[in-house]
Amino acid sequence: MHRSILVALSLFVTGCDDGTSDTGPEGKPDDTDGLACGGDEDCASTEICEADACVDGDRNDETDGAEGLFWADTTSGEINPAGDVDWYAVQADGGEFFRITVVTAEEEGGVNSVVSVYTGGGKRVVWEDEHPAGNVSSADSMCFGYFPSAGTYYVKVEDAGTFYESDPVGGAGESYTLEIEEWSSVGTETDSAQAAGLDFGTLSANVLYSFPVLLGEASDVDWAALDLPAVGSPISVVALQNGEESDMVTRVTLRNRAGDDVLALDNPTPDAPAYLPDPEGTGYVLGATDVSGGGGADYWTWLFFVIREPGSGNPPGIEPDDTLEQANGMILDDQDPDSGEFWSAYAQGRISTEADADLYTFDVPFDDAFISVYLGAQPYGSLLAPRLELLDSTGGVLDTVDSTLGSDADALNLGPYPRGDYTLRVSAAPDTGAVGGEGYFYLFGLFATSSAL
């Protein structure tokens, strides 16, 4: 069994001055700005000697002056003055997956670091502003990547204002710590869905995990085995977005132990993750491949996934719910009691067979109501292209909206209708090849409003 790879979210703690000393690191004065000097050694640690005077700055502003960065060591730097960039050199043997962590003081208005990694020839391999999975880490930046070949690579640290060519931040005291770590636990190239190259074992809820992927040959799929802590624990997955020297466009697949695909999505992002809201079991395998079937040394990425506690998603529909008498009751909540009418409710469900339909009843407490349904299925990786039908109190169809394969269709501003009881029916859109099962899930938000959304 391979060792699972867990993203550490702890904050690195750096030393600080207790205010009783007038010298900085290495016994140098804290501030000699403008004073005469004969060399950098006469200046503070955050200054250099230019034209015989100490000025803010450092000597690693270009790759020619890059400081050596050693694996698993922590070094420190300062973005000073504003617009400063710092370069570090790393020696790679080739084939290393890595994580670079930058921790800043996190002061309001302070440096917002961006980390970039370049080849010796100047091509940017990967970059990151915060964390590939979004704002999930106490570190200021956390950059994941891969060194496909041996040689010297360069790590660049700068403020986001400099990176995005806007208003750079920097100055005395804008310090950071930097660490690069190698990840040695990667999957074997002989893995399969039945014998995954990585086994994460039993996962913990609300912990972010990372999965490095290298496709050794064309049409390769890398697999990792996951054991959920409980049935119904939602799974969210995102893929690395800023791997510029990777040729891989990631397709994520989640498969249950019965061998059924229950989730499939191309290039899931933090804003649009692959998401299984209500797993039926606890044993799954997570797969990553290239959408075009490519493979080789330049086909690499990382997946990041988190398991939530059961019940943390939308309220689930209860089966059987195929008829008006069996329909799930939804209670609309008034979201804007002081101005107009804006009522809402949320739910999720699964189409279990090709002919299955799920019904949800609700009461609209005002006249001239616009009814809207915002749907989530295929954008989360569901295999379902849903049909939405709005029914009156007798079961008569008022409106029908069909999704197509590859795109969900929201039902927006139906009506206006009088106050009373209504039912939403969710099923598979005709002629979409639906067979039903765990992978045919959906989520929705239901809204009743006095004006069109």
C-alpha cells in the first residue's frame, strides 16, 4: 500500500524580534538606509550597497543572481522595495513532484505572494497565486508541480501586483518564508481501476488531499483508491489549473467498487468542482486521464479532493417519490421579508432507473409568482441530462424544460402563476441514453419571486 499524500494546512512560524535589539539577522543593523558603505556587508540584511550608500533591496532580482534553494529547507526573503522579485535556483534529478510553500505575515494591505517556476531556458512550468484548490490554506501561496527532466529550475517569488502588472506592494518588513518539498509517493504505471497505484486508505472529513498524476503512455489512466468515512459523505475534486508546461487537459472519473462510473468531468476548477453529493457506498477509485488520450513525460497534473460530512449538502429527496402522493415536501423560506417576494428552497436527488422520476411539492404564498429552478447536474460531473416539469395541484403539466447532453437547462421565470400548491418533477430528458444509477444525480435551487430573476 502506498503512503497517502495529505496537503498540510499548518502555518509556518518564523522568528521575530522582541524589540530589545538594534541589530537584525547575522548581527547586522536593522536599518542603515542612506548610510555610506563599502559593500553589502556594511548594510542591513534587507539592504544592498549601491553607489557607496545602503539602499533597500537584494541581489537575487535576476536568475543570474538566484539563491540556491535546497530540498526540504526553509529560507526567507523580503519583497523590498515594491516591485521587487526574488529568484531561487533548484537542482532537479528529473521526475520529482514538488510543492512550494510561501508564508507571509498576512497583514492587511501587505504582500500577496505569487510563486512561479521556470525551466533553465525561461519557460514557465507552473505558477500559483494562493492554492490550486482555492482559498483553503493558511499559507499565502502553495504551488504544486513536476520536474520532468534533470537540470536547474528557477523559482520566482513576487507580489501579485507585480505579477498582474497592477499596483505592486512591498517594503521594509514585507518578509516571507519559502520551502520546497518533494513528493515521493506517486502511483505505479501499471495501475488500473481494479488495482489502483495509490491507496489513500480511510479518509477523514474536511481534510484536503492531493494526488500527483503522470500519464506514462498514451491513453493511460492513473487511479487512487479512496475509502470514505461514511456513506453519504460528499466528494469534491479539482485539478491543477496553472501547469503551463504540462500538455495534459485533465478528465476526472470517479468509479464505485461495482465498476460503475459515478462522476465524470473535464478540467474541474475551484469554482466548478467535480462533486458527488450523496455517495451510496464508501469504496471508490479516483481516476485522471487526458481528454485526448495523450501520454508521456509532459502529461502530468495534480488532483485535490476533500470529503465532507454526511448531510452537508442540499437536503436529499426520499424515495419512493414518483407520484403526487409520494412527493417530497419542500418549504419555501422568505429571503426578503421587507421588500417584495423572494422565497427559496434547495434539494438534491438521484434518478435511479431510466424511467424514474422525483417529485417535490411546494406552496407559493402570493399571487403573480415567477417560479425559477437553477439546476446543477452535468457541470458537477453527473451523467444525467435532466428534464424539469412544473405541475399544478392536480398533476397537470404547466411547463417543461429539457437539458441536452453536455448542458443543463435552468427553468427560469415560469409564470406568473397564482398562489397555491405546485410540484416540480425531475427525470431524465428523453433520448439522452440515461440508464439511471448512482451517477445520475442532480442538485437544484427553487425560487418563487414577485419579479423576474
